[in-house]
Amino acid sequence: MDLPVILISADARKQVVMKGVTYGACDYLIKPVCIETLKNIWQHVVRKKARNTF
């Protein structure tokens, strides 16, 4: 199953962010998260997945 993952955390250390992305996260958001930012990233992830599906 290919499920896009967006990590959301208060930990903004570069090594933590990179570890999350290295382990397969599509993106990493740092709390507090602006809802518009989350919407934009999710739309990007969905579009990318749709392009790769066909």
C-alpha cells in the first residue's frame, strides 16, 4: 500500500526533519501549522500521486 505521509511535529531540528523525509515522509511540518500551508502541501502530494499512478 502506498500511503502519503506528512509528519507534523514541534521538533524543528534539521536532523529530525531529514530523518523523517529519509524514512519516507512526503513532507515535514513544524507546529504550529497554518491550515493553508497544510492544504497546499496536501494538494501537492495528491497531484504528485495522481501523476505517478497513471
